Amino acid sequence: MLGLLGQATFYLTYARRTIGNDRGLALVMCDDAEEVLSRVKSPSSRSAEDQELRAKLMTAYIDLGNLQKDFGNTENATASFNKAEKLK
């Protein structure tokens, strides 16, 4: 799971870094991050490890939502923010 989450985080970081220079590439990175995040199974237990994974997953969805909002895609941004909220 952390491998997929790490991959999504990489895509989001790269998207944030390139958004000013190459919006098309940044958008592709956001799409890739969203696809990878969809494959991460949300943790169901309250163990410390699952709590940490849940927090990292929430952060990733918030980052994705913020990027989507920057692109003017409020519908997808809202969906990402809602996914983050469900992980609380």
C-alpha cells in the first residue's frame, strides 16, 4: 500500500512543480495520481499503522483536490476533498 501511496505522492509533487511551466504535463500527473489512489485500499482498523496510512491517504486526496481546483476542475476537486473527509 505504501508503494502505491508513494507513487501517487510522487505524481502530485511533480504536478505541483510543473504546473507553472507545463500545465498539460501537470494535469497528466494529477490524472495518474488519481488512478493510483483509486487502487489504494482504505485501512479499516484503528491500529497505529493504519492511522498513519489513513492520514497519508487523506493528505494525498487533499493535495489532489487542491491541484484539481487550481486547474478549475471544481467537480473533481470536490470529489477528492470528499474522499479525504471520509477517511477521518
